[in-house]
Amino acid sequence: MRTDGAAELIRLQGAAPYIAWRDAGGALQVHELSPRSPATIGRVNGVVTFPDERLVSRVHAEVTMRVYSDPDAIGVYLLDSGSRHGTEHRTAALRHGRTVDTGRWRNAPHAPAPAAQLDAGAHDVRLAGELYVLIGGVPLDEGSTNDRADIPEPTPRQRDVLVELCRPLFASPEGPAAPASNAEIASRLTPPISQERVSDLLSEMYRRYELSGTKEQRRTLLVDFARRHRLVDAGDYS
């Protein structure tokens, strides 16, 4: 979704965490998020509804907000509710009277996987590959940034696998990229290991970091988790 001129931009920049979209007539709609007022997105019966968009599921995705203490913080979360055609998100910036894309598209987790916590700022959300909404006003959750100290480090061999799993996303930061396959990971490791051993090490990390879902969902969640908590970074690929 794109803002239309300075008036809309000012309206959005001054808002608390929100989701914004355009209705069938093109008018800007804004829903302010709160712990008691999440935003369900879908074709019917949602806060954000697109009744004429057949690729959008009846209940497609949900945006929620949580308030924490010690330290005081707000977290905003995105979860695909199990749609057929998926939900993607990327960071964006509001400037010069319009929204500017700044990140690559990432798949939102599918229920029953845990929701993805969004970083501070604004985020484009794409439904079924073609319909857009905007999540904005997301504050920095200092509690989340401090959580890094509480996250157990992977073992050296687990980390080798994790670096190779995430390699395609660092090699193509501006475009879509899937995590590396077990065969690709196995072929790059020194000394080499079998694909079965790669699978075992990935399974150990899914348990270590409490990631659930289908096989592909867990791979994507592990990549997102590793990037968010800096278990891997660009320095691993220089």
C-alpha cells in the first residue's frame, strides 16, 4: 500500500501501532492496534476485509500487539492464519510523502507456528502475492533486543549448518531466496557430512529454539530466528 500525498503521510506518521489499507473505493482506512484490538485480515468477517479478492482466504492473517513490563515495551506480531496463497512482509520507510521499500520479502509464519515479531518502523504486507496493507508505528521492543543474551548459542557444527542454511538470503538481500537445501548445505561443509546428518542438526536446532510447524515452515522460522537474534550475520559470508 502506498500513501497518497503529505496529508496521509502525516496521519500515519503520528499514529500508534496500526494497520492501514484502502477500501474498495480507494479510501485510506486505519485501524489502531491494542492488546484487545488485533487486526484479523481476510475475505470475510475481519477488521480488514477484501470481499472481492478471491485469492484471499476467509481468515488470511492476523496482526496482534502485546504490552510487556520489565522493561516496558510493545511488541507487534504477524501470523498467517493458514491461508492457501501466503502472506509476506518486508520493512518499509515513510518519507517524502510516500512509502519507500527498504527490505526484501519474507514469508510470515503459518499457524500453528509462532507469530513473527516485527522490527521497529513500518512494514509492507502482501497477501496472496498481489494485495497490500501497511503495518506502521511499530516501536522498538528493547526487551526483545535484550533477549539475545538469553538465547543459547548453537554448537559449532550446528552453527556451520546454520550459516549455510542462511547463505542464499545474504547472497540475495534484495530479492526472494529460499533457505539452502540439505544437499546444498552438505556439499559446502568442510569436512563434508551426509544430508541425513544435516537433517539431524537442523532438528536439534528446531528443538533448541522451540520452533514448530511443517518442515519448510521450521526452516524459514529458523532463518528468521537466526537473523533476528544475530546468530549469523553478513560477516559470516565475507
